[in-house]
Amino acid sequence: MSTETVTAAAPDLRRWTPPTVEVRRGGVLGADLGGFDVLAVPVAAGEGADAPLQPRPGAADAAVRYGIDLAAACTAEGFTGRAAQTTRLPVPAPQGSPRRLLVVGVGDSSPTALRRSGAALARAVGSASGDVATTLADGVGSAGARAFVEGFLLASYVPPVSGRRAATAPAPRRLLLLGAVDAADVRHAEVSAGATVLTRDLAATPSNLKDPQWMTAQALEVAAGLRLKVEVRDEDRLRREGFGGLLAVGAGSASSPALVQVGWTPRARPDAPHVVLVGKGITYDTGGLGIKPRESMVAMKTDMAGSAAVLAVVAAAARLKLPVKVTGLLALAENAFGAAAYRPGDVVTHYGGRTTEVNNTDAEGRVVLGDALAYADAVLRPDVLVDVATLTGAATLGLGKRHAALYSGDAELVAQLEAAAAASGERVWHMPLVEDYVSALDSDVADARQVTTTPGHGGGSIVAALFLRPFTGGRRWAHLDIAGTGRADGPEHEVVKGATGYGARLLLEWLETSVAAGAR
């Protein structure tokens, strides 16, 4: 393992501390809640247009405790009970009770509704407010309780702070879950939400602090104590072993490229299925010699979000002790411009010998992924191979910013990932691998062009997926283009502005419910 160039984490980067989650059996009546600022109770809409509101666990008891007519108070405030609706009831707090009483709509009480209600509660309370007691997770089942806690934690998130004068960090908020809630479900939600938080933290870190060596240091830090095996290929080793794609993309930067391999292997399962996850890790993307417009560069610190999600998923798999062997490959480089930068017209030789004619230095993600996918196929030989990357603006044009483009020719794998997307709330849309488009990548000087040069061809996200496919060696493979979902212009439910952390919960859900379930 080569770690000579690894640098320590930046000392002026301060990360958010998530709320602590506690479980207390029992309900609202008689409970000492004086140390909490907010009591939140669930109410659902009636089943018909004129049907009365439906109080859920704890709501009726809260009405007794505060001495109010809950239905009348909700009606007066225009409360309908739809999912994620919140209203503060203007009532005085009895002795020993939280000073604010919130009603939260839970809609049909599905996991999606509860996740959104948890997020709405976190935003209604506000980042500077205190501790919250609630019955929203009472009696909603494992999936519902997990979703609610995830939503609350994820919407509470604050990005890392750097460059501002240090201030006293507020104490972590407490979330108290009242009623029949399984602590194991809370722990699971903390792990899954934590994977998204780690992905967000890494992607939101400014690129003057974050380069391939910084990301390598983060991988080593995350792996410590989790029994994760880490192998680092630095620039010299990449050159010796023929990783021409990573070397070409990273050539114009003062920060050298790296390929970081991090793996979780369950002790008692030598026959466990092996999944390799490959993440695009461009720590900053100028576009290279094909330089981007200024506006397009502003968000490029998040161009390594795929590698961040991969690292977070491997760590979460270890924390949950999934009976699946999971290997993550972080393909790390900075795409800069300078005297040594790769050029349009160059021919790049990837790991394993496949060659690419470069036509656009701003289409660098597929170049580094080609190396990593080829290595995974030839050396790691997984049962399933999945890559995740902020790859093409075309995916955003076609699907917007709430669905990732999913490519795979494996119907079973597509169905599994679609089910995981529905369960996690991280949405995907299955896109076609159009065989008629393959010829658009034909090259006279290499095995393939990097991009099509046919004017007006379109289908850029599809063409990128077709470019990647030969590197997978015909293995079971899926490609997730998260260019739209990896960053957001504003908050929506559990999604926050900026780096969203997309992909971590989706892939973790898939590993647990499809891959691990089939291995048991």
C-alpha cells in the first residue's frame, strides 16, 4: 500500500454533529418531558373529502395533557393531515410539558410519507431550536420508524463549515421517540442516514481542501476500526500497472491521481456474493483544455459524489455486518488544464489494454471509470458490478434532478434497484441502452471514441453508458448517472441544498434487501 502522499484532514473544516436519538417506552400522558422544547404528535387526513382528521398514537393524549380540543384546534389552523404538513398549535404548556406543541401530518403513514414528515418536523423545529419528543414513530412498523428517523436526521443536516471564524458549536439536538419503537430500527436508520451524511460531507468540502490525497486520507480514516481493507494505488503504481485513463485525466493537475480500493468481507461467509461498487471521484472539474464556462464550474466540488457514496456504502455495510462482500473503488483525479493536460485527439490506453480516442476533455468521468471497471472485471471478478457517477448533463436534461438515470441490460438487477429506489426514496428511471447508438462511438484510431462527434446526435447519457459497457467484461452491471441527483438547488423533503448524498441509501438498501437477502 502506498500512502506517502496522503495528507491529513484540513484542520479548519468543522462538520455537523447529528441529533442523538433516544427511545422511551410509554406515551405522552404522565411522561416527564420538561427537558424538551417541542412535543410533536401525528395526525392523518380522513379517507374522504369531508372525513374527520384521524389522530395517530399520542395525539389524543397530547390533547388531554394540553387541555385542548385537538380537532377544533387543527381546523382553526387549516391543518389537513397531509404528509409533511406541520402546524404549531397556539396553546399554553402545562407544568413539565414542552413549550411548543406541533401536529404533523402523516398522510397514509407509508414509509415515504413518514420520511417526509420526519424531514418536515426537523425543518419546523429549526436548526437553532432545542430537543424534540414525538410519537410519530410509534406503531408504524420497522420500515416506517426507520424512514421517519432518516427523514428527521437528513433534514437536520448542516454542511461542513470552512473559512469562517470558529464559533462555539451548539450542543447536538435530542430526538426522543415515545412509544413502541424498536431500538434496532433506530440504529439502522442512524447507519443509513449516516451514510448519506458522510457522502454529503465529502462532496460539500471545498476543492481547495479536497484533492485525491485528501480523499484517500478520508478513506483511511473511515476504514479505521471497521475492519475494512484499504489499498491505495498512487501515481507511480498507476503508471506501473497501466491505468492510463486516470493518469491522462490527472496529468494537468498538481494533485496526482489515485485509485483507492476499500473492502468489507464478512468473517463467517467466505462464500458471500461479491459486489464491486465503482465511484467517479473527480475532486474538481475545470473541463480540462475544453474548459467549462464559469457558471458550470461553481458546483464542481461535488463531481466526486459517486466516490463519496461508494465509500459511505462500504462503511455502512460493515456497520450493519451485511453478509455480502463489498469492494469499493474510488477513481480519484482532478481535471485541470496546463502544459501536461491531456488533449482532444489523444489516444488513451486503459487498464487491460482497451484504447480511447479523446474528443472532449470535459467528458473525463467515463475515462477514469473505464480504468476502474476494467480492473474490477479482470482482477476482482465480482458477481455484480455497479458504478455511480455525476457523469452527464444530458441525464439532467432528460430526467431533472430527482431521478438518476439507471442503465443495465439485466432485468433482474434493474428490478432490484428500482425496488431499492422506491424503499429508500432515492428515485431512479430505467433508461435504454440503444444498440443503434454504439456506432456513434466508432473510431479510426482507437477501440472507441470518448464521445460522439455526430452533430445533433443527442442521447448523451445513453452514449456514455454504452462507452462504459465494454469495460465490464459482460458481467452483471448497472450504471447510475447521478449528475442531476447528486446536487440540489434547494431543499425538498429530506434532500438539502447543495450536495445531496444521493446513492448511499439506495445502494445500501439494495445490498441489504436484494443481495444479502438472497445470500442468507
